[in-house]
Amino acid sequence: MFRPLALFIGLRYTRAERSNGFISFISLISMIGLTLGVAVLITVLSVMNGFDRELKTRILGMVPQATVVSTEIISDWKQLADKIKEDPEVAAVAPFIQLQGMLTSNGQVAGIMVTGVDPEYEKDVSIINEHMVQGSIDTLQSGEFNIVLGEEMVQSLGLQLGDKVTLVLPEASPSPAGVIPRFKRFTLTGIFTISPEVDSLMAFIPMGDAAKLLRLPDGAQGVRMKLNDIFTAPMAAEKAAAIAPQQLYPNDWTQTHGNLFGAIQMEKAMVGLLLFLIILVASILFPA
């Protein structure tokens, strides 16, 4: 009858003559302990690998992997995007305008990071279109003042598709009644779900409407890149910043989310080291 070598060796140390029964018991307990220890570490390592994959596919699928931003509006962003895309490491590009504010509806208020996008380009650099649960990102057309929110934010504000929500900007505008904050009402035309952190912090509006809110001319604040290899992000951002004649500032995910990714990598390394030590101890205690 065929018996695997590992099983044969293991059973060998659990059997002993009656005079060595205690040694057999010790061997059995040691094997069970080592087996449980290895099983727990493999489980933990699998969980960390899963979280690592979740970070790469979901969080970095929404957060810009690399960007170049200007202090002035980039009117010829299409020409800049075409030049950036010549880099073989760059898979896709998209323009954006970013602003911060507060959303208010039904007596609820929440802070939000709003990104003005062009849906045609945004689909290529972001996973948002694949995770829409209601509506569509294609509704973000300039002049219509539509907004796409995460499911977590929608629930906290008590909204439904088609409801109105007010975006309040931190800038103040003078008026006959005094200085009042700037605000604009948007229509909720899309709901996405990625992760609780992303759903509660990010919102998308048309890029043209974002420019109007900030009183900027037509154009983009920066260009976002999707990369074939996310670990080339710092180099790709530096190369893109050197392309344009105007001053561009590079940024990438290692600066915004690098600490989280580094912590995961360190935990995986430590778990792997512990797993190696357990296997080493097992090989010493139970030599072939």
C-alpha cells in the first residue's frame, strides 16, 4: 500500500515500544503543536496576501497611481497627456481637477474630496465604472452639475438616486448680506461601492463644472496615470513632470499610501520568518 514519505516519517515517531511510551506521547504532542503553529501562520500569511491584493486592485484602482500637477490650469492637457502616454510604463492617462468641501443634505454634513473628471478618460485609469451599483459615470457631463458618490456617503446623508445634494466650498464669496461660503447644488446620478474608506471620502463631478466652481478657465489641474507596474510610479511621475515646459509637480501612490503598503510588506516578511523558524525547529526535533 502506498504511503507518503512525510506521513510515514510522522507516524514513525508516534510509535514506540511500551518502555518508550512517554517519548511517543511527547513526539505526538510536539507534532500537533508544530502542525497547528504552521497552519495558523499560513492562514495569517494568506490573509495578508489577500489584503495586499485588495490594496493593489481596489484602493490603488481608485487612488491615482501617479500624477503631475500644475499650480496653473493646463489648457493643453490633451497634448501633455499624449506625450506622457508615449512612456511604455504608462497604460492610460486622464485629466482631473481636485477640490475639497462639504456635502450637506437632509440635515447631515460630511467632508468630501471631490475630483472633476472626464468620464471618457476616467474609465481607463480607474475601476469606478466596474463598481457602479446604480447610475453611470457617463452622466458626468459639463454644465449638468451631476455628482457620483460612494455608497457609504449616500447612506450617511440619506440620499437616493436623483436626489439633490449641496456642495459647500471652503472659499467665501462677498455678497450684500456679507461674506458667505460658496455652494452649489448637484444631482446624484451615480453610486459606486469600492471599500468603506473610499466610499466615504471620494466624489466625482464633471471636470468643466469643477473648473466653474473654482473660477478657473477650461483645462485641467493635472494628469493622472495608470501604470503597467505600480512600483515604477515614482520614476514615471518624474519623467512626466519633465516633459512639459511649465512647472509640474510629480506625485505618486508611494507618497500618499506608501506607509500602509510598507506596513503590510513588513508584516508579511515577519510572518514568513516565523514560519521558517517553526519549520527549522521541526526539522531539528524530527530529523529524517
